[in-house]
Amino acid sequence: MTYPNAFSLEGKVALVTGASYGIGFALASALAEAGAIIAFNDVNEEFLAKGVAANKEAGIDARGYIADVTDEAAVQKLVADVEKDLGTIDILVNNAGIIKRVPMHEMDVKDFRQVIDIDLTAPFIVAKAVIPGMMKKGGGKIINICSMMSELGRETVSAYAAAKGGLKMLTRNIASEYGAFNIQCNGIGPGYVETPQTAPLRVPGHPFDSFIRAKTPAGRWGTTDDLKGPAVFLASSASDFVNGHILYVDGGILAYIGKQP
Ligand code: NAP
Ligand code: GCO
């Protein structure tokens, strides 16, 4: 395999969940720029329509599919519709996710369960739905969007950390169980990235903003552009012998004790 062909996704069908905006939208754009045919999902019709329009504006012919990724019947239909419209799914990015920041002792169990449902059970549901097609086709790529909280805890994010820690091990188990079918399953662990999900933490002057800048060697928040190259790598044949790996795209947070105050 010559380079840069190894990074080409020409003709590959990619499904990205929760991709009307934020990290999912950026990852879908990156895969499209590398040649992939894009199917993206959202749970909200209005956001889905905005996502289709934004892709069109960017010159990307992405198909939008509405589904709540926690609903197995809806996901089975989503995958069947994508495969009817575009062909067998070669690349799955399990991106959809939520966070609820509540002190654990005050957290309602239904909120805990909702975070686990969307951030951990849904990646299982969607991967389960696409793996049979990948097995039949002779291989595929699954990329689960993990987190710093796959490795670290912090106050108020118990449900999210439990989910993202579990997602790390689900990633490794899919890699273990399906590597023999030429399916590689890896994770991307973004650091702290500027998206709507982290907007409450990035209010100018918010102590968390200066905290994260001090914890990141580059002294800045990540952007969704920082995640594009790693996603294309893990979606391409350049990573065919990378399996069960969580690629942390965190600017070095996990390596760094933090800037002395
Ligand atoms: P975001 O801006 O909040 O976007 C989350 C996306 O997931 C939205 O499109 C949302 O759609 C969708 N979604 C939520 N529940 C869904 C469901 N049940 N079915 C289908 N789609 C659903 O989040 P983000 O910052 O882009 O994060 C994307 C992923 O990266 C998440 O898994 C997050 O945990 C992870 N992550 C984020 C960061 C960060 O710093 N931002 C860092 C590490 C990891 P609606 O808006 O329609 O609900
Ligand atoms: C938080 C943040 C983080 C980021 C991300 C870090 O409240 O700590 O939302 O969880 O979203 O997951 O990798």
C-alpha cells in the first residue's frame, strides 16, 4: 500500500452518530474529505435538517437519518436504510453522547441511567447492528468516541466517567471478538474540545477554563479540527494493524502534571 492512498476512504460508506454539529459533524466532514460516502444521524429532526444543510454548504453530499441511538429497533431500521441507500457500512463512528454534571450523591438514578444508555449502551446497539454487514463484506472499522474520563475522574461526572470507562473496554472487547473478521475497533479520546457540550465550562473567567489551560501543555482547548486526522487514520487502511487502541487526542493532558500556578 503506497501513501497517501493508505489514508484514502474513496468509496467507503461511513455512518457517524450524533453528527449534526460538534465533534460528530467535524469527523463526518473529515471522512468525506478523505473520500467516504457519509450517512449521519441525529435524534432531533430540526438539528438533522441543519446538519444536512451545513454539509451541503460545505459541498458534502451527506445523507441524514433520524434515530434515537438508544432504541434498538430504530437503530436496526437506521442501518437497514443506510445499507439500502448507500451499501454496506464500512466505517462506524459511535459519537453520539451526553453528559450530566451533578454531584453523585445528588444525582437521580434515572439521569445516571440515561447517560449510561446513550454513552455506553447505544455504542453497543449500533455496533451490534453494523457488525454483521462488516463480517459479510470482509471487514470494517469501528471508532468509539471515548474521553479523558475513560481514564480520569472528576467531581460531578460519575455517570459520564462510568460510561466512557466502559466504552474503552467495549472497544477492546469488540477488537478482541471481531479482529478475526478483519474488523478493527479503536477509540478516540478527545481532550477538552470547544463544542456545545463544553460551552458551560468555557465561559471567560470560569475557573475551569484556566484550569484546563494549565492542564494542557499547549495551554489551549482542543478544536474539532484537531480530531480530523486521527479519525481518518483510524478509518483507513493505514490502521489495519491497530486494534483495541484508544488514541488520546488531548494535547498531552494525560501526560502532564499541569502548569505550576
Ligand atoms: P455535543 O455538542 O453535545 O453533541 C452531541 C451530539 O450527540 C448531538 O448531535 C446530539 O444530538 C447527539 N445525541 C445525543 N443523544 C442522542 C441520541 N439519543 N441519539 C442520537 N444522537 C444523540 O457533544 P460533542 O462535544 O460534539 O461530543 C461528541 C462526542 O464526543 C460525545 O460522545 C462526547 O462525550 C465526546 N467527547 C466530547 C469532548 C468535548 O470536549 N467536547 C471530549 C471528549 C469526548 P441532539 O443535539 O439532537 O440531542
Ligand atoms: C467535563 C467535560 C469532559 C469533556 C470530555 C473530556 O465536564 O469534564 O465535559 O468530560 O466533555 O469528555 O475528554
